[in-house]
Amino acid sequence: MILLKSNPEIVSRLITMSNAKTEAKRIYVGEHHKFKISPLHAKGKSREGYWYTHIIVNGKRKVVQKPTEDKLYDFLYGFYRDMEDIPKTYDDLFEAYIKSKRSYGRSELTLREYRRINGFLSKKIRNKSFVLISEDELREWLMCDFLKRNPKKEALKKMLQLIKAVYTFGIRRKLCFDNPAQDILVEDYFKFCNLKTKTNEERSFSEEDIEKLREYGLKDSNNPHAAVMLVAIETGMRAGELPALRKDDVRDGYIYVHRQQLKEPKTASGKKNRFKEVDYTKNERANPRGGRKIPITKECQKALEIALKLPGKSEYLFHHPNGKPVLKDSYEYYLRRRCASLGINISNNHAFRVAFNARLIKAGVDANQRCYVLGHNMQTNEKNYSFGDERTVEDVRKKLFGVA
């Protein structure tokens, strides 16, 4: 205060700055506010000096009163600035939806997938006010744009599910009152999708493929990736479940599967992908059941013994000489390289799961038991794992004709 009193120039500058800020607020309000701002003429001293105006809230006009004109302008300035934060375009609504999902703990990988799907929506729609987008406009985009990409049925389902979810979010937040995608049925457009599916031979390793990979893995037994592959052959475990196995998960006669390794997306600073371990498997994230147990066969025991003899000390079953666990990505890269060198067209770990399921069927294991061992539900098992390919037909032919 002493400094201010002794330096009138500073006081004058501060007053000028304050006046400029007040004038900027008034200009801003004038650009956004359409109602008259007036002093309140009310009887009694309680409202003497007050100023009032009207604003629109949820479609209804509401009176606002403040003790001074400046305070009323301050309120209106804040009111319209807050209004600017309300989503306007479909993309704005989508970002609000993403923000909400993140606050509820949805993984960044999932949110990244949502963004990827949203990118297929035309810019014309994404940049338009979401309350003005019509059902006809969405249907026209589907027929003239999205479906011309020849998408798979699953891609179409995910696209429509996301649009409907974004609008449902908007309705719950009272940002809109209608979902233009609500009556668009995905089944009506399946006939325009790419209905070609992989043959069963393209989804599963054959017995010859598995024998080649097993033979290679036994020769490369000091490599922790080879040990992972050998156990994958005998258990049908997921690629993320295998690196998370610890030595104490191998118990008397079975393997206890209750963890998985997940890859986190790259950070904004561009750092490499990181991996984390979680105490649930893919099918138990939202429905924990304490994991599952996979019986150890003679061949599986041999593969486990190779893993237990890997150089170095570690609590993990599959580890490098320094004790660090194998990473999911490095194992999958190893598997792709081995398949390519051996002339095997399939190169993903999932093909071990499909092949293992086929072996269980051949052994007479019923559907419920197969679901438990593989770690998924009945619908998933019947849709993606159980099949009758040329190899099955050959088995039937041999039985019909009594061929040994």
C-alpha cells in the first residue's frame, strides 16, 4: 500500500488495466446476450440499486438479479463462458463421452479404439451440431460412405454401437433429447458388408504345423520365447496370460491361470509402450471368478521343465537371464518369425487356442469343460473355436469306412 501511495503512476496503470478488463467483459456479454439489462425498480430498500435481466436455462426464461451493474455483467460473462464449454458439434459430444469414460476407469487402449472407430464418421457429420444430425443423414452416410469401404459385420456393429452410445450419453446429460441412430438396425445392413470369413484351416495350426513348431522350440530350448511357445501349444493359453505366469502358478497337476500382461499405449511424450500386469484374465475383467486351472499333460510337463531350467533367477516362469519376464509383444514377434521360417502361413498365438480346442473335442471333452479350460463363454467357444474343417471331414471319412 505504501508503494502504491508513493507511486501514482502504478495506481493509474492498475486502474486502466481494470477498466480495460471490465470493458472487454461488457463487449463479450454484448455479443452473446440478447435481453435488456436494466436497473431494478422495486419498492422498498432491500432491492434498491439492483440490476436485472433474463437468461435462457433449459429452454425457459429466467430472471437474474445482482446488487450492481458490474456484478450482473460478471455473472453474465461467466454464464456465457460456461456455455461455450457445452458440446456443440458431434465431435464435441464425442470428446465429452470419452472424458466421462476415462473418469470411470475405462482403459486408454479402449478409448484409443473408440477414437479409431469415430474417425470413420464423415467430417461433415462430426463437425455438425449433434442436435441437427438426422436419422436420414446417418443412413445416407452409411450407404454412400461407410459401407462402400466393404467393412466386416463386426466393424459395422462397433460403428453403430459407438454412435448410439455417444447420443445416449448426451441424453443422460440432458444435452440432447433424441438419438437419431436409435432406429438404425445393424442387421438391415449386413448384406452390404464383407461376409467373407477365414477358412477354418486359416484360423488353426494343423497337427503338422504344431509338430514343426514343437521340434523347433525343443532345439531352441534356452530361449525363453521358445519355452513360451511350447507351453502355448500344450495349454491354449492367451498370449498375454503366458508371460504373467509365475513359478508358483505351476502346482500339483495343473497350471493356475489368473493374471495377464497388458500393453499400455504410448504416452503423449512419445515414450515406448509399457507393459503392466493385472490380476485378472481377459474374460474375468468385469466378472471375476478366481481364474482357471489347466491340467498338465505329459507333453505339457516337458514344456514346463524346459521353462523351469531357463538361465537366471526369477519368480516368473518365462524370463530372461537377468530375471525380467518375457514381454507379450516379443513372444508374438518370435512366433511370427518362426512360422515364416518354417513356411507356416498362420502366425498368431490364437491359432494355438483354436487347435487346442480341437484336440479337446477329439479327446471327448464336453463344451462346458472346454470353455472352462480355455477361459471363455459358451457362445464364444461355439462361434470362434469349434469347427468342422477338411481335417475333421477326413476323420469322419476314416470312421465311416473303417480306415485305421
